Amino acid sequence: MAEAKEAYHTSRNQTARGMFGTYRCLLAGATGMVGGALLRQLLADPACSAVTVLARRPLELKDASLDRSKLRVIIADFDCLGDALDDVAVDVVFCALGTTIKTAGSQEAFRKVDYQYPLELARWAELSGAKHYMVITAMGASTSSAFFYSRVKGELQERLAELPLESIHFFQPSLLHGERQTFRLVESIGAVLSKGISWLLVGPLRPYRPIAGEAVASAMRAAARQAASGKPAHQAHGENKRPTVYTYPSDMIAAMAVHTDGVNSSAD
């Protein structure tokens, strides 16, 4: 948490001074709410020089003003990640993959999308020379959670933190709201109900406020720009290198979005 706060303040200062370099990135999950928003932002961001999207189906980019010259889309079976990304070289990897047990059809299928694929993508990042890995997990992610969803997210965080990348960034948003390609009844009802009580969620309850998918995307992009412009930050443990791990709770994500792009993260 302390590392995330320091990175956040550094990012604000560097934004003001224009001290960012450019970076190449890979994005997985571009057809989802956050991933779609992140793709649009990356294509418009001069700090990102090249965007490779790994997807299971073709993308629909309706905004004609987006710079498609720096976009490459790879349609592939996620069970064959290594083959699909054989000639890809990037600095930053964004993972916005995620589903629900209802959509996946079973806990096993859910685990494949929310645990296996993100972990395999991070392993590819390590082997390919990528330095920074940005992934959406969840508020309450913990291996000791009584909830299967949160437990899987916690297990993913633990495994990712063991990989010898330069930095790992965990984004833990609360209830997401925004435009989705697929309708999720429970989340839609939760977003509507939470609008009426958001003003009550202050102080220690602030992280529980619902947050816009656009805001999460802005925060991920801000973290990537800061990471790509910084110095190596490995934490050495004997002969093994472990990454510096940053964890961003939902209220910090919201603040980063406002200071990065002026994005309104609220449910209003």
C-alpha cells in the first residue's frame, strides 16, 4: 500500500513536469468494460507508442478518431498464449480479463479465465522481457476468504508476486459501473442501489464506493506511464529477484483517475 501511494504521488509530479517516456504494451481483455476503456485511452495517449491486443474475438472500435496505426490485434485461443505471442515484444502488460461463475458456467471455468490465463500471461511477460504487469483483481482478494471469487483473486495475487518481473500492480476496484457488452443483472442492480448511498460511504468506507470502468482504466494507464519512466525496482532476496508489488484499493484508483484525466469515478 505504501509503495502504491508513493508511486501515485510520483506520477502526479511527473505528469505536471511532462517527464514520461514512451512504452509498448500488450492488452488482454479489451472487449470488457475496463479493457475497452483502456484500449481507447491507450490509442489516444502519446506516451503509449504501440498497442498489441490479445483477444478471442474481433474488436469493435466505433470511434473514428482513434489512432489505429499503432494498434495490432491478435485473435487467438488463450490456451495457446505462447504461440500467439511468439513475435511480440512489449514493456508493459495490461490484464483486464475477468468473468463471472454464471457466465463461465462453473467454478472450474471461472478459475481458468480469472486465474490460469492471467498467470500464464504474466509468465509470458517474464520470458519475453516485459518489465511491468498491471492486473485487475478485486476488493477483498485473499487466499483466506470464505468466498470462492475473492479466494481465487487472492491466489492469483500470491502467485504473481513470486514472478521475477520488475513490478506487479494489483488494481482492486469495488463494484464497477459503466457500459458493458454483456448484461450482468446482479452488478447492474448493485450499481443502481449504491448510487443512493454513495454519499454515506466516507472515511474508512470510501473504498466501497462504486467506481466507473473508465476510472479504473485511467488509473492503470497512469501507473504504467510512471512505471515505464522509472528505474528498476527489484527487491532482491538472495539470488532471486522479486518484483516490487503495488496494490491500489478502489479509493486510490478513483483519486488517480481524477488527477490523471479528470475522470469522474463516482456512480452519479
